Amino acid sequence: MTDNSHKLITIERQITEQQGQFPEATGEFSKLLRDFTLALRIIARDVRRAGLNDILGYTNTTNIHGESVKKLDEFANDIIFRAMDHGGHLCVMASEESDGLIHIPKEYKCGRYVLTFDPLDGSSNIDVNITIGTIFSIYRRLDPQLETPGTIEDVLQPGYKQVCAGYALYGSSTQLVYTTGKGVDVFTFDPTIGEFLLSHAQIKIPQRGKIYSINEGNYKYWDKPLQEYVDYLKTPADDKSRPYSARYIGSAIADVHRTLFYGGIFMYPADSKSPNGKLRLIYELNPLAAIIEEAGGRATNGVDEILKVQPTEIHQRMPVFLGSTDDVLEAEQFLRGEHPSQQ
Ligand code: AHM
Ligand code: MG
């Protein structure tokens, strides 16, 4: 807990105060986020009840990536749409669970912002009561003067253009981790009053950690340099800086959240089975990279910074290495074959 612990600050107050720092602010962005946190509150409520409702189990449909979709994913996707379609703030949306762009219905005004989201990340963990979450990004539309529907170009913006990014984590408590480019704040949901309260202000990721997180079942599919890096992390060092501990939940959102607090490295690399990795640039990597970098860490695809990559299609996948700066730089050194232990 930081020295803010004596102050009670809700997410809405924080957003309003941050907006007040911009003379040109119209308050529209605050209203957009208020609508979005309503969706998060509803999803959190239903995630909490998941074991009680007849909501668990697979539907008979698959999403556009060919994966089985669970009912709770569809529910979360629908709730976000219904909370966000009519506010007049958005011109277009895109979701990991929807094929193509999600347009604003004709009867509603189109606004200045673009919303992209993964409604429920880690959905293979729903049935076993393990942390899942909602990941999101907000961009300004390319031409803010327009009042016409948003286009594919409005969605395909590089991550450094996000005006806001974050995630809600449905874990032992519900937390909203959020940045508008002024550091990272964490709000914890108090279900008794229905509010997100500031619990960790301006958090920073450790410069180096001692945990690595990767699906090591794919080891045989990896390139040699990546195998060498992970072998190195497991090799005891005289100064006790290694071996690292292995942690892998299989919800990117949970693995990244742990990395944010404890440091270390989270990886979903390319391999011979998945040449572009698994995670999606727009729905998962850009928002997670924004959080990690705002907290002082580093997020790359092994070569380029995630936030500088120009997306080419909305469901694009990309390898990722993110976490403590020193760990990610060291991983990149291995991938280039330049680490001293490889000479
Ligand atoms: P999802 O968005 O359909 O839940 O899939 C993404 C998830 C990530 O949360 C996680 O990092 C990854 O899939 C785990 O994949 P794997 O089982 O290949 O390790
Ligand atoms: Mg996901």
C-alpha cells in the first residue's frame, strides 16, 4: 500500500481529476470510462457467480480463431457492447471474440474514440476458478472532426497511440489496472459499495526479477536461442541470482499482473507450431505493453518494441517478451546470439 492509503479515491474521481489537467478536455473521456467501468462491474459480478449459474461449459460455437467459446466470453462481449454502443463517445469497436469491426448502431451518434478489447482473457481457466480478466485499449479516431462511423484504419493504430489502456482482473479480488500515460494506478473493487477504490498508486515494476513465465511444454518447438535463454535461467549461479522460479498460469492477464508486481519475464514466443506466437497485438499485447512500459518495464516481440509496431490486421498475432527491463534486454541478447554465456 502506498502513502495514498489514507485517502479514499474512486476511479471516477481520479479520471475526472486527470481530465481537469487538460484545458481542452470536454469530459467526454470521463463519461466513456464511466460507461466502461459499468460493464466491468457487471462482468465481475457474473464471473463471481460463475460456479452457481448454469453459465459454465462450452457453447457449440467457435470464435474466429477456431477456439471453443464459453458462454461467459459471449456474455462479457455482449455486456461491453451494450454498455458502450449508445454513449456517443465511440466511433467503432473491435473485440477478440468478434469477427470484423463492431459498428455503432445507426440510431446512435458516433464519437471521437475507438475501443478495442479482449472481453475475457484466459477463458480456458473459467471452469477451474482461476483468475481471468478483461483487457482494453482506447484510441482517438484518426480524424476527430468526423462524425461518421469509424474505419479499419481507426482500429489499426500502433500501441503508442493508446490514450488509455488497462485490464480488469477477476482474481481473489477484482482489480482495475489502468494508465492514461501518466503512470499506472491499481483500483480494487469493493463489492459492498460497488466502487473501484485506488489501492496502489503509481506502481513500478522491479528493474530485474527472479521469475520466468512461459509455456515450457513447447520447448521442443522453440528456436535454439530461446532454449538457451530458458536453460540459462534454470542454471544455478554462484551469486545466487539464478535459478529463476517458473510460474505459468495460462491466463496472460494473470501472468502479466504477477510480473508487474514481482518482476521477471513473461513470454509467449513464436515457435515452429505457432510462427506468430499466440497472443493478439491489438486486444492483448498493446494494452499489456502500455501498462508494463508505463510502470518502467519493457515489452518487445524479441526485436521491436510492441508499442511501435504498425498493426496490419485486427486479429494479428505476435510473439511477446515483457516484464522487468533487465530481464527483457537479456532475453533479447540471447535471441540475437549475443549473450556472453553463448560465446
Ligand atoms: P484467450 O484470450 O482465448 O483466453 O487465449 C489467450 C490465452 C492467454 O491468456 C494465455 O497467455 C495463453 O492463451 C495461454 O496459451 P497456452 O495454453 O498455449 O499456453
Ligand atoms: Mg485473450
